[in-house]
Amino acid sequence: MNSLIHRELQNRGDVSKDEHKLRVLESRQEMTGADRQWAGQYEPGDVLRYSRGSKSEGIKLGEYAEVTSVDAKENRLTVEREAGTVQTYDPRRLSGVSVHREAEREFSRGDRVQFTAPSRELNVANRDLGTVEQVNSQGDLRIRMDSGQEVRFNVREHPHLDYGYAVTSHSSQGQTADRVLIHVDTEKSELLVTTALRTYPFRGLNTMPTFTRMTEGRSPVVSVAKVRNVQRQRWSNSRLPRRPNQSTREGDGPPMRSKVIVWE
């Protein structure tokens, strides 16, 4: 979905057609914390980032390694570290390990991007959003964050970068937008979908069209109306007591920000 939006914005002239293909790391989000304790869940070529490090294994905080082989029976993982040394260990002995795959992204000036891992050096948090102001084929980037901060770095130093057009429902929590497009898989449990729409914060929304796999006899317009009613009731229930002369119009709320988030 992100790539499709990127192409459409290029066709409209909102994003430069001069693009540069860069290698980034995308998270294997399907792996849970429990999965990461078992070697059989890993695959050769996976890139590991040790956010805590390990004195017993001699692994430094923030170090990277690539999985070279997996022994599911003995629960042993063999990795090649940045210095070229090969090491085998039981993944249950380490915590704070994130698992990634190498991928390619074609970035252009004007692209909306998101950081997919935090960086103290760059002073960015996970899922912080910004706009590309400069990029070249060597991987040098200049990004203007939504906070106004300017960030300069080479993607090899921090390869945790992706398009920022479509974000998951989890990473969008706490963000505010004027307009939100929601992609919902209605083949999943109806209870799960309904709970998600009632749980995620819809602060300051103007319109919220919901795109689903609609079944016969079910209208998308009804889905939008239900979600908007949930948002209005959530704000009504959570607002502070008003002074007698304050307006109490339905849907009153805090000022809205100009930001578009596409939820999956």
C-alpha cells in the first residue's frame, strides 16, 4: 500500500520522480517475544539487532548480526557478527533482540517517512514521522520531522526507515489527524474488528472512511457512521467539566492537526 501511494504522489507531482533505491531493514512483525526464544522461528538471512546486549555472550548494545544457520532440534542459532566472527547460542539466553529482513525502498524528495526503530544519536523515537528534504544514491538523507527537527544521517548508520503513508493500527495510537483512512479485514472476527475501532483513539477526526471487504447487504456508509458515533461518544465521555457559558455542541474537541494516516 505504501508503494502504491508513493507512485500516485509521484504521478501527481507531489513527490519528486527522481528516486533513489536504498537498502533498509523491515521488522518481522509476525514474530512474538515467545517466538524469538526458539531457533526454529528464525531463518537464514534474518538480521538481528541486540537492543540490550549481553556480557555473557560478548555482544554489545545496539550490535547487529546475521543469521547463518538454524538448529531447531537443539534450539541453537548461529550468527555472523559485524566484525565477521561466527557465534552459536541458545536464543533463550538473550532478551531485547529484534528480528529484521533486508528490503529495498525507493525514496524521493517529498516522501513521507517513518522511523521504525528509535535512535539516541538522531534523537528520534520509534514511528516518528517526517518528510524527506534531500536524498542521494549513497544513502545520505535529510529529513524534516513533524516536530520541526532536522535529521541528517546515512541509511547505513540507521537502516530502520520506511514510507510513512500507511501505518499499522498499533503504531498510530496517540497520533491525531484530520482524515484517517482505515483498511479493515472483515474476514477476521467481527468482535475483533469492532473492539479495535472502539479502542484506538480517534481524537480530532473530521472524516473516517473505512475500506473493508464488504459482504452482500452491508454498506460502507453504515460502517463510517458507526465509527464516527464512537469517536463522538468517546470525546463526550472524556471531556472535562465545562463552565456554564461554554458550548456543549456534539463533537466539540481539541484543535485538529493536518496529518493523514492510513490505518491497516
